[in-house]
Amino acid sequence: MLKKILDLLKVYFTLGADENTSINDLKKITLLHIFCNTWHLFTILTFIGDFYTDRLLSISYAVMLSFVVSVQVLLYLKKLFAASLLFIFNLSVTAFIFSNYLYIGELLEYYFLLPPAISLIYIDNRKLNIIILVICLLGLYVPNLYFNHYPHSVLNNKNPPFLFFSIFIVISYFKNLNIRNEKILQAKTEQLQELDKFKSQFFTNISHEIRTPLALINGHISDLDLVPNSSRTQGIQQNVKKQIHKITDMVDSVLDLAKIQSSNFSLQLKSTNVSNLIRKQYMYFEPLFSQKNIAFHISDNKSDYFSFIDTVFFEKAINNLIINALKYTHKGKVTIDSYEENGQLILKISDTGIGIASSEFESVFNRFYQINNDINKSGGSGVGLAFCKEIVELHQGSISLKSELGKGSEFTVVLPLEKSMPTINEQDKVSIEKLQKPKVIENVLINNSDYYFLIVDDNYDMRKYLRSILKSYHCMEASNGLEALEIIAKNTIDFIITDYMMPKLNGYDLVAKLNQNNSGIPIVMLTAKTDMDAKLDVLKLGIDDYITKPFNKGELLTRIDNCIKNHASRKSYNKEHNISVENLKKDLFIDQLKEYIIKNSNNTSLNQDMIALEFNISKSSFYRKIKSNTGLSPNNFIREIRLLKARGILQNSPNISLKELSLEVGFNHTSYFSNVYEKRFGIKPLNDRQ
């Protein structure tokens, strides 16, 4: 209750301010409101007390009250300067009326000290401040020359001016000092913000750079599958792949932390069975705990708790807590408890690990902070708990820690529960059992030596590796977008594979320039840039596919093969129906259609008839537009968008079940979905996780 009252007062005393109001003006507005409300209170009390004894005095108070209300109206209308002048004018008039008419002979003339002092606070124009000072000084002397309220000795020629100027100079000095200090503080704040921005950008750039060598290492290790090798070599291969995944996870953590710090970041909240999510996390991590001989328990009380969460980021936050428990526990057990308390979901992850000193409790949630112990000395990024805390708080929740050195730690996450809980079928619940991942199947690209590929990447080793993958094709290379444009101008290029982040001209600008020239060349972007905004921006330019590093070689070849086939089909259809590339580039229909299908992809009954009706277009025109732009039939195009969305979900939510994923993108049968997914990407859905 007290907090609500304080919040209301804060809003009231800042009326007239908005997000664009400077800190200096905000202080002026707040002070002016305080002065006005003090005047309100004084006037009302005096008016009540003097109403029956002095009607003239009461009327004067009422008039002054109307002036003060006018000041606050001007503040509300965001006219701070006019409000300040009116307030100072009101002070001056009040001092004149009180000292010369209402309370004669009580030295109320010295209230003329207030207007110059107040003007220094609210008005930054020095000339105007001096004019107000002179007017008030005259207001002290001149009336007494006519009214003779005091003898000459009371208002002599030296003391009042000295008092006026002394107060004026003192207030002016402190005001200038305050302004100077605020400028210094603002400069320091901007420097810190710039440094923080630079640091975040630095880690983001480094993280992107790491993905390229990871892709190369992963690719070369995968090549060992093609040659006979010993069991020892296979063991080394598996260990290297495991380390690649660990580094990739660390890189993703840094990128995620940078992502949630951006101003345009927002969670995609939806009603979610959090209990189901926790069961899946248990299922995913249980084998890892078994390998370390650590007991891993979950309190499965058969209750289902629902909350509005972003499943992608919330899963990552919980992952961090479980990974920490695994990392710092050498023996004993780790337990996950969940229950409802006071309308909130309480989720506790406790371990019997090395524990944390009480002096470290606050610091462990700071970005890049690491406790000084033997485990952290051997590695770690220090971003996990910071990321976890920020994600939980973005969900309007809280996270706390209890721990004791040598005995273990307990992290408690509190989330608001959804009040109306949907009912779910028993078969939809996740059973706690181990799942074996199917073997990865790599597709082989159909040989076509007539195709000329252009590989655009600023990393020489990556270009070399891609050439080795595409050895059945004629391959040309460029280290940046400008070189690529020169090569395209002089040669016939049938296919482009480009990176996003490159010097001189990046991948995005390269695609944009090719679109301006209506090149019509199929393009696949192969990049370490993983954030969804960048991906959507490039896809809107009309590229054929977007693949993130590190990548699977078989998947890359399958995607290229699909792009070539789609491009050939599109080209043949356009030639047959005499459709020019220039007309296609002007048609925004495909972009709008993609957005509509993505938004409604979980509708299993979505088909071309429904979409044609939604876009108010005939079925024949709908077919023609889809075929000419994509080379696909409408049904195949809808399926393509659904599969691309499914892959995006897998990349961001690796622990999602196959059934949930298939329903999310509009497939009723998981087996059919799994088959078409493998045919499209060359890999089963459950294997296609980052």
C-alpha cells in the first residue's frame, strides 16, 4: 500500500515530464510542483482561518491560489519556462501586496529575496536573472518612498543590496557548481556506457569469429568418418566433437547475453507447461550425471504448473543452473524440486557440491564474475548466472541463492503462475526416460561440373574447406563483397555462398546490391551470425537459405542441392510463362505470404485455398505467383516455410520434444514430419540441435 502511494506521488510530482525530459529539467519540474503544493496547503489553511475575520485577505489568498494552479497547468502542458516565469511573477506580486497592503510594517518586503533566488533555479538566462534581481531590489525600496511605512534607518542604502547580491551570488555559485558536476557525471556515465557497449560488441565479434574455426574443426573431424580408423581414433574424434559443442555453448551464452542487453530485445511469451519443460531437462541431463556417478533426482509430484514464458530463453536459463550443479558437484546428489506457494511457482535446484561463500552471493550474478576456486581457474566464461538472473527477471520472476562452503548450494527461481491452467492429456506429458539419438545421415550432392560457384568469405581456411566440399563444381573465391561484385561482373556465376560479417562490403549489402542488379543468382548465406533479427533481415532480401556455423557438411550439401533444384524449376517456369525477373522483384506478395504462413504455421488445416481466400486472390493467380517466385507448388512452398521454422525452433530450443515441434509447425504425425525434415535438410530433427 505504501509503495503504491509513493508511486502515485512520484507520478504526480513529475507531471509535465516525459522520456525526453532532461535530468536538469526533471529536477526543476519536481521542485516547482513541491513549491506549488506547499503554497496550496499554506493558502488553504490561511484562507480557512481568516475567512470570518478578514474577507479581503481571504480573497487575496484565493487569487494567489488560482495563480499557483495556473503554474501547474502550464507544467502539465510541458511549458516549463512559462510556468517558471508565472511562478516568479506570482512571488513578486505576493511580496508587493503583502508588504504594502495586507501586513504593513512587518518587514515582509524582504520576501522580495525569493524571486531572484527562484529565478536562478528555474531560469538559465543570466540577463533575465539580473533583471529580476534589479526589479525585486526596486520593489524593496521604491514603495517606501511613497507610502512611508518605515523610517529611513530601517531600510538604509547599504545592507539590503548587500544581502540581495550576496544571496544571489551564493545561489548562482552553487547552481553553476551543480551544473558542472552534473556534466562531469554525465560524461563519465556516457564513457561507461560506451565502454560497456564496446565490451559487449567485442565479445559478440569474438564469439562470431570463434564459430568459423569451430566449423572448420568440426568439418575436418567429420571427414574422418569417410576413412577407416581405429577405435582409439574414433574415441579422439568423439572427444574433439564434445569439446566443439562445449565451446559452441559458451559462444552462444555470450551472444545471448549481448542479445538481451539490446534495446529492441523482447521475450516471446506464451502459456507453457513448466513442469513438462523441467521433466525434459531432467531427461536430457540424466545421462551426464550418470557418467559422473552423481545421483540426479526430480520431484515428480504429477502436478502441472503453467506460466507465461519464453521457452527458448527460459530453457537456457534452467540449463545454466543444472550445468553449474553438475560442474561443482563431485559426489552426492543434485535435486530439482517444484511446487506452488502463494500463487507462484517455486523451482529449486540444489546440490551437494563445493558451495559458495556468503560474501560471494551478490557478485555471482554479475556478468563475467567468477569465484576464485580451482574449478574456475581451469575454464569458464562467468556469464551463465548473469544470463540466468536477467532472463528470470524479464519473466517478472526472481532468483536467490542459499549456500554453505563444503556443503552445497541451492538456487531458487520464483515465477508467477498462470491463473487459468489449460487441461492436458496424460499422453502429452513427458515421461522421464532415456532417449537414444539416431545416427546422422549425410546426403551427397549430385555432381554437376557445369555449375560455377562463388565462395565469399574473409577467412581463407573456410574458403579452402568449402572448395574441398564442392570439389565437383567450378569454384571461384572472394574475400569480401566488393571482390565478389567484380567477379560476378566478369564471369557467369550460377550459385553464391557468402558469409555475413566481412570487411569493405558485408554479406547483407552484397545481397542488396545483387538485388538492385536483378541478378537472380541463388544465394546461401553461411555465417556465424546467429541472432534472429539478422537472419530475418537477410531472408527478407530473398536469399535461398541461411545456415549458421558450425554446420554439418551433409546438411550444407543437401540444402545446396535443394536450392539448385528450386532455382532450375523457377527458371524453367518463368521462361515457359514469359515472366521477367524485373517484375518479380517488384512483387512484395511473397514476403507478406511468408510472414502469414510463419504466423499461422501451427494451424494443421492451413492450405492454399485458405491462403488464397485470405489474400483475396484467385487460386490460379496464387499458383502462378508462388511458382514464378520460388519454383515450388503452393503446397510445397507452405511445407518449406514450416520446415524452415521448425529448424529455427530446434536451433533455439534444443530440448523441445518431437511431438511438440511437429505440432508447432502444423504436422499431425511425427513420423511423417521426421521423414520430410530429413529429406529437406539431410538430418533427422532430433539430431539437428545446436
